[in-house]
Amino acid sequence: MNFDYSHEQKFLKDEARKFLEERCPVTAVRGVLDDGGKPFDRGLWQAVAGMGWTGAVIPEKWGGTGLGHIELCAIAEELGRALAPIPFASTVYVFAEAILAFGSDAQREALLPGIASGAVIGCLATSEREGALSIEGMAANVVGGRLSGAKVPVTDGDVATHAIVAACDEAGPGLFIVDLAGEGIAREAIATLDPTRSVARITFAGSPCERLGAAGEGAALLSAILDRAAVLFAFEQVGGAGRCLEYAKAYAMERYAFGRVIGSYQAIKHKLADIYVRNELARSSAYYGAWALNSGAAELPEAAAAARIAGTQAYDFAARENLQTHGGMGFTWEADCHLHLRRARQLGLALGGLPLWRERLIRTLESRNAL
Amino acid sequence: MDFNDTPEEAEYRARVRAWLNANAPAARGVAHGHEDSESIAADKAWQARKAEAGYACITWPREWGGAGGTTAQSVIFNEEESRLGLGSAVFGIGLGMCLPTILAVGSEADKARFVAPAMRGEQVWCQLFSEPSAGSDVAASRTRAVPADDGSGDWIINGQKVWTSGAHFSDFGLLLVRTDPDVPKHKGLTMFWIDMKAPGIEVRQIHQADGGSGFNEVWFTDVRVADSQRIGEIGKGWNVALVTLMNERLSVGGEAGPGWRALMELAASLPGVEGHGSALQDGGFREKLADWYVASEGLRLTRLRSLTALSRGETPGSEASIGKIISARHSQELAYEALDRLDQYGIVANGDVASLAGGFQRNFFWGAAMRIAGGTDEILKNIIAERVLGLPLDIRVDRDVAFRDIPRGA
């Protein structure tokens, strides 16, 4: 039993923090926020790929770094803390994980080296309409190896080179890999609550595609991909939530009201203690998810759902109570509070919202014969 | 990061299981406040058997009779023992708080005298800190110890303690008293051990809000103690108390009574609103159950993180305070939900705490107690804010005032 990062992993995490403090200060995040024509920070993306992070868990034979998932989790925590405005989650937590775990040898050969080098940017296109996703009810369809339909919103869909698209074919729901440079594809960027990450509407009109995994297994496959990604997202959430607590504490220690720093009032002290408690519980659940992901444990579905729920709740809470602690200043554009308020919602929705994950969790517990 | 046992841990677990299968008595499930002489005798016998086999106080040093084992071994044994429903509160305060204090700051004579008998379950300990006017503000203790005027060096103690778990069946107690009211409150305290059968001590069980009587008032009238019973220096009692309280936060905090699994089981057995399926199929219930599962698991895993720090020789921080903030509130919330799902029947008293409904009804009351006992929610949040986050201490008007001059209520 060992329930913490190892010394080597802590070292890697410290190095990642130093790197991001230099290369991804909040001005870099604002560079994307304030420039409508800049979907992400390309310089940072190439630097991150150069560090070997996009290929962190990709084996060396495909150009990757060959690290484990715990190391990737440590990197994810730092990227979340830094609000990195790059398509890392879509490419690494979702696309690369899916290809690594469920792709054919040919698909791995074709895509993983590009992910490791930063040339390939991936995305996951599932949503078609408002409301919770049901893969059985997809309108997108594949006939004779050609995909048709519209997906919206697709995180990083406007900048991605490749997509995994959920669609139905004669065998039922499936997942299909699409080269977005192919024919019949139209993309447009759409405005979202978090402009530091880009999002698109993608339409496919008879676009060539290739199946991921076995025919008719789309629902199970998507579920497994979401579980893996949820753990990695949870580390970004834990990183962001921790940063919010740092901000809130710093402000509470410098802002005076009624002749005292506001951090000396119990109303603020207890609020910050509440954030701390939620953050620590979320960290513990994320660690458990990391272990399940890294070791291929059978408990991954419940571990991932718990990490997802705790991570989403902790980050949303920390972000909005950080803003509250800042008072009126917190509701200005120049204060950084809204950057986390936005990102917390972005991370909390991109893989499906809390109602979906709570239901996934309870169904898993029921299937475990927990009764 | 690894949740699997190492080969050594797996071997130890197998050994523990085999030993428990051969030696463990049947679980009795006696709740706090419902101990009787028979249940206490059974708990003592079980403790003695564990001690004999090297499974009591696994991490304590060998020189004092402990097993000199690792934190991981201790966790494994506790997991396997509690799987059989054999955890007992009778020794929790002694072995979890009082004896660790004696091991840390007691004299060699005290250690030689007390550690082994406590570990074998022969002697039960209680903790005499809280007073009617010193609850959250425990350093405001008024119970007085004054030097005897016969030149013997003994101390004479007068006053009253309250909320003392198990005082009515304890052999010894750890007693915090005021030896100097002329200095600020934290500086005038001294710690003693005390024989609970000494003349002048009277134990009165408290009639609790839930009808039970697990806590006591302990009255001291001219109780004479020898100076050799002092633990630590005169006036340094607060430092000793902090050692005890630190251990308290480590040992309290596990969830008591029925948890998410029991609630899930109960809901599956009850009809849904207006007869649609079971209560477990109700969307609102499922959402809450998911959140409780997540918090409960988060808490269990956070404890494992603290234990990891311990096993690396690091001191776990005040994050241990998280445990009770979450678990006490949890017990209360789950109990209210269970009673809501029982609907009108939720109000019908079910005295069988082993039943699902009875267990939740007990926690309807006990949750309220747990949010207060061992540090209120509010005090624990202050501890996190001040000691973990480093926020300013509350303004204290009594800090630099002689204890006898501090304003007080009636």
C-alpha cells in the first residue's frame, strides 16, 4: 500500500510546474482569451510536445516517452493549475488513450507518432443536441465507410487533425476515426463560456472514416474511453481547484475590511476550510482513479466516476467561492477569478455533466451486486 | 501509487485472516452507551487474545510490549477485524489517545506500569478534559489542583469534568487540571494520571438527548494524587493535551454505523414514490446516493493518504481533521434520507440497531452527537483554516490575561 506520488513523480511534477510557470503564465491564457482569432497557444503546444508530454504514455517504439499513467496524472494536475490553453485534454486524455487502448496496430502505427510529436491533434465528437448524450439515439451514420451527420459542440474540433466520431452503422452504435483533412468536412468555431479552449461545429457529408474497435461495440467502447479520460480530467480539476484556493487565501491575507485582513474572519476562514476539504477529498478520489487506470484494475468504472464527480464538484466550488472571496473585484475582467470559473465549467461539461456521471456510478454499483 | 498489497503485506493479510478465522469470537455490535459488564468482559478477553498473538497495538515499540510492526500491518489487521464487526469502542480512548500520550511524554515508570496492561485489555482508560465551562475552549479548565498543605508533595483536586466516555467502566484516566490561575490560561495547566477508584471521585452517567448514557460527569472532591502521577512539567499540561488531541484526530473519524451501502440496500427494499418501482430507482435518490458514495470513498482514501505519510515516517497534517467534519455530517444526512424513504414509518422507533431502520434511527441522534464530540465542526474548520492554511488566529480577548481575570458567564 502506497498512496502518494513517488519521489520521482514528485520531481517530475515540480519540473512541470516550473516549466509552466515560465511558459504558461496567466498572460498566455489571456492571450487566447482576448484574441478571438487565436484558438490555442501554438507555441506552448509545440513546447509541451517537445517536453514529451503529448506522448507521455505512448511507448517509445511509436515515438512516445513511455511513462506510466501516474506520471501523466502529475502533468495533468499542473496543466490544470496553469489553465493551459492548448488541446491537450482532447488529444491526450481522450484521443490518444482511445487509440492506445482500443486501436488496431495499424491505427496505432499511423496516429501515435504524430500525437507524440504534436503534429496530430485529436478530438472526440459525440454530442448532437442539447441534453444528456445517448449513443443509441445518434443521428450521425456511417454507410459504406462514409460518415454523414453533424456534431456540436466538439471541443478542439476546429483545430484538430483527427476526430473520433460516434455514429451508427448497420451493426449499431460505433466509434469511427476520421481524418479531418478528408472530403466532405465543414467546421466552424463556436463561442463558448470558456474562450480559453476552442470548440467547433463539424458537419460530415460522406466523409471517409475507419472503425475503432469491433462492430456494434460502440456503447461499451465509448464508456471505457470516458472512464479513462475522466481520471485524467480529474487531475486537471484538482490542479485548478488547488490554484483557486491559493488565490483565495492570498487575497484573504492582503485585503483589509473593518481594520483587519478578511482572512481573520471566521466567515472567510470556514469558507476556505470548506474548499480545502473538498479539494483533498477530490485529490484522494483522483489518486484512486489513477491507480485503477495505471494498473488496469476492474474497479476503474466506479473509481473514474467518483474521481469525475468529486473533481467537478471541487473545482466548481473552489472557483466560485474564490470569486466570492474577492468580492466586487472578483467580478471584473482583469481579476483572474473568472478564468477558473469558466474552465471549471468547461472541464465539468466536456465529458458529460454531473447527472450523467452520478447515474453511471449508481449503475456500476448496482452491477457490482453491491446489495 | 499502489492499492494492492505488496507480497509481504499479502502474506501478512493471509496470516491475519487465518488467525482471525481460528480465534475471533462472534460479533456483538454493542453500541456506544450500551456496554454492560458482559460485553466489557468479552471485549477484554478478545483484547487479551490479540495481545498474546501480537495483534494488539501493532505499531507500538517492542520494548513496551507492542508488536513493533508497520503502519501497513496495523491497517491490514484493522481492515480484517472490522470486516468481522469486531471493532470495540471500550479501548479506543485508552489505546488511541491516553497511552500514546504516556508513550510520548510519560515517565519510564509510567510506561512500565501502564502500557502493557492497557494493551492486554486489563485496564481501561478515559480522558478527563472537557468541563461544563470548557468545551471547545478546553484550555479554560477550572478543575483545580493545589499542593497539599502537609508537605507530602501530593496534590489535592477539586472540580468537575464532563462528557467523559466510559468513565463508569474505566480504571484510569488522563486528567487536565489548573495548577496556576494567576497566569494566562494555557500556561497554568498540568496533566496527571488518576486512579478512577480513588476516594473522592464520583462518576454520574449523563442522560443524553437520545436516551442513552455513554458519557459521564466526573466529580472530584478533595481527591489526593501523588506528584509522581504528574505527566510532564507543572504548567505544561496544555502541551501534553495537544499530544492527546492530535492522536484523537487520528483515531476518530471513521464512519460509525450504516453508510451508503446500507442506505442503498434499504432503498432497494422500499417502494418508490407513488408505487413506481423501488426507492432506489428514484432519480433524486440516486443523485444523492452517488454524492454520498463519492464523499465516503474520498474520506476512506484520504485516511489511506494519511497512513501513507505515517508509514514514510512523515507526520500527517491536520488533514486528519477532515475525517470527522465529513463523516459526522454524513451520518446525519444519511439518517435523515433513510427516515424520509421510510416515509410515515420513519417515526416508528426501531430499537434493533442491527436492523437497517434501527441503525439509521440511531444515527439520526448520533450524527448530532458526532458533530460535537471530539471537536465541533466549527472548531475543526478553525483548525484547518489556521494550522493547514495558515490564516490568522481568531482574536482572543483571554490570551494574555491571568486566568482568574478572564470574563465568564454564570
